[in-house]
Amino acid sequence: MAIVDLVMPKLGESIMEATVLKWYKKPGDAVKQDETVLDIATDKVDSEVPSIAAGTITEVLYKENDVVAIGEVIARIDTGGNGTLTKQPEAAKPVVHEHEAAAEEVPYVPQPVAAPAAPVAGSNRFYSPLVMNIANSEGVSMADLEKIPGSGNEGRVTKKDILQYVEDKKTGVKPTESAEAAPVTFNKPAEETRPAAPQTEEENVKSEASSLLPATTGKTEADYGGNVEIIEMDRMRKLIAKHMVNSKQTSPHVTSFVEADVTNMVLWREKVKKEFERREGTKITFTPLFIDCVVRVIKRYPMINSSVDGDRIIVKKDINIGMATAMPTGNLIVPVIRNADYLNLVGLSKQVNTLADNARNNRLRPDDTQGGTFTLTNVGTFGSLMGTPIINQPQAAILAVGAIKKRPVVIETELGDTIGIRHMMYLSLSYDHRIIDGSLGASFLTAVAKEFEAWSMEKTW
């Protein structure tokens, strides 16, 4: 027989691992080429992994909920050949939906990645991202992690070690503390514990943020008193919670507000929407109009399109706009429109509608949520007049647009002031005060509002 390896596919340029969600095949099951073998998940997107060959599943190497590094062998398939063990010439690429397979023609060659070790504040022990991921998902604090004896090189904690610790904790077995390990407390000065490995301020903040989401307490409805219902967070909601806490701990948030008269924009869209859909085959919403204005202003204020790396400011030359999108579950996801400044209104409309539809139907690919440099969220969709959005790390700013409302306002004309009914909207910008001061944030936001107000009734697409 010939055995081929099915490996964890590469899911995006910055994704180093994925979680096994569900196996559709078990050892002994027959499988066809391109038939779905399992579902996997990153921190944003769920995907399917198809079989790379027809045959019989002989071995499944990971259980559901295991976190697996990219390039690791996850299953083996007997193709009924001459009995040799062969490495696959190209690994399976994730399939999000059958009709999208044609768009992913580039084969993937497996690239096993050795994840870099992560230092922990107040200790000279190092932990791989895989171990840290398991610790976060299982509610293992940094102090408890320091107590786990490591069986790896130089006493490092391996995946097997932390999983054994979690299992022992569930069964009530008291884990044996390592002679070399010392509990870490973040409220102690570093000199009172073990000399700390070199670490940036941002890494310290992230280490603390990982412990801000406590493990499940195990309480029942009766323990909370009154008439309550306990709802367990799903995987995405846990990740969203973690990202939001991390963002608040990383960036000092400031939010500025401004009001815009978007009457011209509303009337123009109303005038062209039927012809636009007939000619272009897609609807035109307000989102591409907003993005069209925002990218022009970003070019005038490039510091808005930046991020922080330690003591350095990274100014992004590409303008990749993330758009917060609500999913049927109520969770939010942020697909990204790459190089938005190179797209006209037709291109923006098609990108917005395609990404929004894929998000709502769970058809986003992992790369669809990567590489954003600035985010737009339309809180007005849900009736909110304004909001104070949380920055989508590692970006430096996020713009929220509120509901458009008709109101009587004072209009300045050459003949004097008058009162008229106008379509008004509030804009709010949350920004990272480490690199964006109030003057820059407010100037950018005011410029965006003026772009909205200056929308030409004669604009073509």
C-alpha cells in the first residue's frame, strides 16, 4: 500500500496554527479525492480541509479541539499502492465553499514552521505560541504555567506537558511543581522574582491581557441567585472578548466626534441606484461611498494608516480597509478590502457586497481577514446615532458612522442663514493616543466629514 500524509495547510501569511473543529472521517473510512476530511479554524475563519488522494484513512493524529501548527501531519491515507510511505507533493488547501474552488488554483507546498518561543515577564522560561494558546483557552494562568514541569529541551513546557496538567486539574490530581519554576505575579517588581528575559512593553501588555479572561467558574444557575440562564460563549465570542481586552490594554483610546451633512450623498445614491444595479449587476450601498471618501483623506493624513511596533511607528503605504460585518450569530468579523485606493465605486461596491455576503454565509477565506490598515464600522445599521469603537489591533484608528437622520438645521447661504431639512449623521473616530494626538485625530475626522458633505450630485462611477 502507498501512504500519503495529509498536513495542516497554510491558511494565510501570518497564521501559524489552526484548531481541529470536527473530523468527518475516522480510521478505516474510505475517502475520495477532494472530499472533506475535517473542519479547522483560525482566530477568524472556519475552513474545510479536503483529501489530497482517494483511499482509506489509516490514522488520525489529532483529536477535535487540538491546536496544530501549520505543516504538521494530521492524518494518513492509504491509496492502495506499493506499500511505501510517501510525502504528498502538495498539501491540501482549505476549501470554504465548493464554488470557490475554481478561484484557488495555486497549489500549496507544505512549509512546516517552527514557532518562535515566547518569553514571559518575570521569568527566564520560554513558551511556544502553541503552549500559550492552549493555556489561554483552558484558563491556565501565567503563575500556574510556571509551576508545570517541562519535559522539553532545557526544561521547556511541551504541548504534552500542558495537556497533562489540564487533565490532572480536571481529575483533581495535584500537579508536581518544577524545582526550577517559580510562580509569576505581575504585581511584583521584576527584581523580586527571577531576572526577566528582554521583552517589549507591548509584549508585557499582551502577556497580562491573556490572563484577564478568567476560566469558567463552574457555577450553576442557583449559584448566581435569581432567575438566570447560563450561556457558554462560543469559540468566536471568546476570541472577540480576548481581542477587545487586548486592544484596550495595548492602546490608550481617544474618541473624537463630528457631525456631517450627507444630504448630497443620500440624494445621489437614490438617483443612481437602479441604473447602477442594472449596469453593474450589484447594488450600491452607502459603505463604498464612505470608503471612497475615507481613502482620499487617508492619503492626506498618512499617520492614521499606521501601527506601533515597540518604540517604532510603522506607516503603511497600502490602504487596506477593514469593514466590520455582523454575522447571523451576532458576532462581528472584519473582512478586508485590499488596496481600496485603487478601486472606483464599481470595484468598491463589488468588493463590499461579496465580502459581506461571504461573511454572513461563512464563506470567507483566511486571507480575507488579514492585512487591514484602517477599519470602518457602520453602527448606524443597527439604529445607533454614534459609537465609541475599539481599535482593531494592530491598527491605529477605527471610524464609526452612525444612523442617517433627517433634522432641521441652519443652512448658511449667500443670502443669509435659513433653516432646512437635511440628512445628518454623526461620525466618531477612536485612535491610538500613543501616536495620534487629538489635533491629528480631530483634523482627520473633520476632513472625512467635509468629504462626505462635498459629494457631487454629478459624480460618475
